[in-house]
Amino acid sequence: MIIDCHGHYTTAPAALQAFREQQIAGLKASIDIPLSALPEISDDHIRDSLENAQLKLQRARGTDLTIFSPRASAMAHHVGNETTSRRWTQACNDMIHRVVSLYPDNFIGVCQLPQSPGVAPVSSAAELERCVKELGFIGCNLNPDPSGGYWTSPPLTDRHWYPLYEKLVELDVPAMVHVSSSCNPNFHATGAHYINADTTAFMQFLTSDLFADFPTLRFIIPHGGGAVPYHWGRYRGLAQDLKRPRLADYLLKNVFFDTCVYHLPGIELLLRVIPVDNIIFGSEMVGAVRGIDPETGQYYDDTKRYLDALGLSDADRYKIFEGNARGVFPRLDARLVRSRV
């Protein structure tokens, strides 16, 4: 089985975005638009949004199951207030649940959280629990910067985040560190802000004892880890200078990297630097980079093609495409086990 750990519903029906635009217009008039204002979205609308996009590419590229979450750039936690975020988050997560209900063999859900600048992360715990226990989701996306590029929140290693981590541990689900859109003009969202966040999260983990407090807490750092694999020697050296343990001993039991790297040399470097046990296949297809590479004639985000070109051993191929995802997402593993009984 080939499991893609990083998929977003970037092609959701237009009615969902219409609700968001209604929310934003309401904010200007000091009106909190209720969730009941969400336009009706039929099952056929959902099918149409997927059949010529994610499902078509799954079939063409030979992947089996996508771990699917709401569109990351649309989370936009900096927009509105806590009520705005809670209602928008519920609408988006409910759409993911409908996708999974229609295509249970193709998708499994991961939720966004109703974060807002200045609001304690524990306020997101109820939605996380609803999505895991009621909707069958297996993880969440955690935005380390709800301010949208201004980084007003404490580091991910601060006790500010601990109540949410306690809920993640209780539910035994991982979090993917994933920022949303940037309202800071210095940082292009997908070209800078995303990669900045991936790199920043890793450095925060490196300088802390977070995993001594939460030994079973698991994070996926997307987009190949940002700058981390490219500067692995820098991070090893910094850890050494700071009298930290070896990275493999205190980070790599809890931190994993996906393969959303859009050229073969980048994938080669990722696999040369990061242990195979810490790499999970991901593509983020129909995401940040949707075009065809003129140098290869193939889609940039067809990351399976790059891995196939490496001549991986059967053991490594199993780990990257299936085994590691099963370990990082225990609720996924339990579902797959049940489906094969």
C-alpha cells in the first residue's frame, strides 16, 4: 500500500469559500456569521471536486490512500476572532469528513484546529477531540503562527502549548506543523513562510526538552523539513555546541519528515541525510506547486516518481510508503488492520 501523508482539500466546492467570504464581509459589519449560513453542498458537488483532481492523480500515480486535511492556506487563523475561526474550522473539518465518507478507501481525515492569535491552544482541544472521536480523524495540522507571518505566539516548546499536547498524547494522534497564509508582505506564503516555519519548528525542538516532558508526542515537519536536511551539519554542530544530546537520540524518536520536495536532487539529499525511519511519503498534490517541470515533462508534485527513481530496497520502500505512516498515525494502523480482517 502507498500512503500519502500530506493532502489538502484545495479543490473544495466553491460554496465553502462563499461561506468564508460571507464571514469576512460580516466581520466588517461586526456580525458573526452562523455556521447555518453555509450553502448546501451536495455529494455530487464533492465528487465533482475530486474526480478530476486528487482522485484522478491518485489513480495515475499509483497511490492508494491520502491523509487528507482542509486547505492549509485557507485556515487563515489571523482572520476574525475566536468565533470566526471555530465556525470556519468546523465547516472545513465537516467537509473532510464528508469526503472520507464518500471515498473511505481513498481518504482518511486530519483536522485543522480553531486557532486564533492570543487564544490559548487548549481552546482547540474540543475540536480535536470531536474530529478524532466522532469523525474518525487520525491527526491534526498545528499552526505555530496563528498571526499569519508575524510570529506573536510563544515557541512550540513553551508551556503555552502543553495543554494541547496533553490532548494529543491522550488521543494518541500526531500533529503536522503547518502554517497558513501569510499577511506579512515580507514572506510569500508557500515560498517562504511555509519553509520558514518548518525550519523554525525544528530549531525550537532542538533547543528544548519538550520530548522529555512528552516522550510519545509526535510531529511531522512537512515540505521535506524546510532547510533542515540541507543544513543538517549546522544543526548537529549547534546541538553539540549547546551541549545537547545527539539529534538521533532526542529528536528523531518524535520528529518525522515528509517527501514534499519537488525535484529529484532534493529527495536524494533528504534520504542521504535523514534516517529512513523518519521519512514518510507525501506529495501535497494539487497544492502549492501544481505545474509541469519543463526539464522533466512531469508534474513537480509527483514525488512518488522521484522515490521510484532511487532504486530503494524493499525494506526502505515499505517504510517510506507505508510502515512509517502506520507507526506515526496509530489510528490509521488500527483502521487498516480492521479493514484486512
